[in-house]
Amino acid sequence: MRTAKVKDHASFHPAADFLRARDEETPTPPNDPVALAALAAAKAQLRIRERQDMTPIVAKAWGVTPRAVRRNVLNLAGLDPDRWESPIHSFTDSERIAMRAAANRAVRAYESVLNAV
């Protein structure tokens, strides 16, 4: 039978040792100038990452989606399904939100069918 090969686990030591060590540590008081200076130095070393422009990827993903899927999503969102050839950026924000909600509803419906099968 296999057994754990832990020889020095915390559960093997008395709790008094841990409580004593915790009491010896003093927490940093709020607004401590040394701690604030250390935080400022750490923040100064952080690099600012610029976000990649996702517009071409989003447009390409919409463009390669099958026609029937695009028409179905537009129909479920209450939009004109004949706009399936329109680029994704031609839709307003509210239309895209409605399309996203319709796609989420469709995904949930298909997942429930998939789980039933």
C-alpha cells in the first residue's frame, strides 16, 4: 500500500509553535511611509501593455461564420435576416448586444439538446 512520503508537515508540529510565530510578526500599519514607498517603486517598474486591436479578428470571425448561422442569429435577435452579408461593424452597439444575447440563448438550447442526447 502506498503512503505519503511527507516527513515534515505542519500537522506534525504543535499549534503553539505556529501561534507564537504569528504573534511575533507585526503587521504593517496603514499609510506606513516605508510600505507606500515600496508600493510606489513596484508600480513604477510595471510596464504598460497596449491592447491589441481586435477589430480584424472580430470581423473575420463574423465573415467566416456560415450564412445560415448568421441569418438565424439575426432573426433571433429581431433584426432583418437579410443583413447577413453586412460587416459586423455596420451593426450598432444595441444590435450587437441583441445578437450576442440571441447567440447565447441558442448555445444554451443546443447544449441542453446535446446533454439530452
